[in-house]
Amino acid sequence: MLDPSPRPTKPPAKRLRKGHFSSSSTDYVVEGTVNGIRTEASPDTGSDECIISSHFASKLGQKPAAGTEKTITLANQKTVESTGMIEVLWKFANDPKPHSLTCWILPGSSNDFVLGSRFLRATKTLTTSMHRITKVFRSSRFRLRLLGEERQRILGAFNNQVTTALADTGSDLMLVSLDRVLSHGLSMSSGRNDRTEVELADGSRTWTCGIVKNATWRIGESPVRCDFHVLDGLPADVILSKDYLFEQNIFANHFESSFDIDSVEGISLLCGVRVIEEGLYDLDELEQEFLRDSKQFPCNYIEHH
């Protein structure tokens, strides 16, 4: 006899939106003053520290403190030498409160002044104080300003596989690492028209390897479909672009999906990629499990037990 009771049904998945989140025609700036000089700063979550160009440092009449030279790693793992550190006073426009900032001088930087991720988080500029950020239009080549070893990641799914991504408001491009493409057998278009020249933070240039077309990316219940450019040497599997991050208001809407990778390093179960097959796993449940476990089991616990 057939069971007449209704079977539970899974709610339909949200329809994928096709997006174009790689663009060199827009930028986002924060207006303010540096030592009293009006400046349009670049809010850059791909840089842990605040950065100042050597040209702007000279304009301020400041020289780096002795012995503060530093090697900085670019997005493609090449390095550049900072001539040192200076301290400046930053004020947001229409806000009299001064902020004393330590800034690293970066020769060749196309941006005079960069507000790093730590400061942006501390001042809630990407969440409750988003009004400080203004969208502007420009015409230039694609840029990727990723610097150093930014540790913040956001959890999502790339082509239905749980993935950690670096949310980089200094990137014009949606990017996936070449290692990820090769290790997962992803289809990559690598013709001449599929490769793009990219300007790095120090003004040097590199070329992408190709494009993974019509890839899917999802955080929570917000799936999108778009092309991902492929670059060798990326420090993260996926880099999320500024247009995607700001247009989707990711920092405010998905704050709970972000975490520091130092808190979960060494947990192979969590850091490994698990395939999400339709009907077998629920991505939202896996995300919550990941974040719960990363808070419950710190790195030193895993290493010694």
C-alpha cells in the first residue's frame, strides 16, 4: 500500500544570476585628508597594512624611519622592497577624529594612499560605515593590488565545492588560482583573447593564464555565475573582486561567513574541499559546521591531540 503522507521537499535553489564582476572602468575611494592634504584613499582588503606611494610620501615631506625596510609579497608571489615606514594622520571626510596610521612606502604604487584591511575593519568602513565609500569611474588596465599575507577569508562554494576565498576590494578581477584549476581538472580557455594583462600593486605587470568561463560562486543563498580569470601564484584559491563585493554588499550581508585562516590551519577535514552533490549535502549546513568547528578547535588543540 502506498504511503499517502507527504514527503518533505527541499526548497528550490535560488536562480543563478549571471554577473560581470570583472571591470577596469570603476573604482571605489574613501575621501579624507592625510596630514591635512585632501586625498582619495583606496580601501583595500587585499592589503593587511596601510600603504603610501613614494611620490606621496615625498609630497608630505616625510622620510621612512631608519631600519624599517621591509620585503612585501605581490599577488603573483614576487617580492618588492618597501623603503620603510612612516606615520601619518588620517581623517575621514566630514569627521574631525584623527587616526594615527603606520604606512609602508611602496615604490611604483599607482595609488597614493591605501587603507588596509585592519583599519577598515576597526573603523567598520565596510559594514556600518559604508557611506564613506564612493564609486568612481576611470579608464585603465586591470589592477590587482593584493599585498602581503592577508589572513581573512570568506567561506563559499566555487563550482559546487566548498572553498575559501580572499575578498579583495583592491582587485578588478574575479580570479581563481592556476593550482586550483589544475588540481580539480577545471576547463580553462587559454587563447590569446582569454589572457589579460594585469597591473600589480608596485606598478609591474603580469598576464593571466586564461579564463574559467561560466563558473558558479555562492555564499549562503546568493549564487552568481560569471567568468573567473586564472592567475598563477595566487595565495588563495579564489579572489573576489571589488565590484562583486560592493555590489552584493558581501561584508555586511555575510559577515558570519568570514574567518581568520590562522584559527583553522592544520584542520584537514575543514580545509579540504568536499564535493557538494545535489541532494547529498546542504551547503548552508556545511558552512555553519565549518565555522563552528573553527571556533571550537583552535590550531594548537588540533596539533597536540
